Amino acid sequence: MKALVVATAAAGLLMAGHAMADGAELAKSKNCLACHAVDKKLVGPSYKDVAAKYAGQEGAVAMLTEKVMKGGKGTWGPVPMPPNPQVSAEEAKTLVEWVLAQK
């Protein structure tokens, strides 16, 4: 039984690590890194700042997924985030979950 628990935990960590790599690769491929960086403000906020702002907030993933796809303005200053029609809802959710894990 103990071996099953350890194996299940290890599989979960591997899947989480894979999801993290997928998020990073997706951010590169969708050109997110033109305006954002993990640890410093560029045109938009750093991903660490976004993760800190929305940490533990119910509904944050859904709200930010929508913002990735449709754009937004005013939350981080006067520069708006443009809509990203090239990003599907599934991709946007993957990106948001990755961003929120940047602590």
C-alpha cells in the first residue's frame, strides 16, 4: 500500500512538472514573453506579480483565462493587454495555471 501511495505521488509530481514545461513552452510559442517575463515587469506585469496578486482567489483561473483570450485594461496600469485570438480556451487555461504557479 505504501508503495502505491509513493508511486501515485511520484506520478503526480511528474505530471505537474510536465504541465509546468508545457506552460513555459506555450508562453514562448504564443509570444507571451514579448510583453511578460517570469520575474520582472516588461510591458506587462511579471508572472510572479500576477501569481502573488491572485494567490488563493476563487475564480482567478477562469477570469484570467478570459483576459488572456479577450484582453484587458486598467488592472496593471494604463497599457492594455490586447486580445489573443490565436490562443484557444484550453491553451489559455494552461498558460494561466502555469503563471499562477510562478511564486
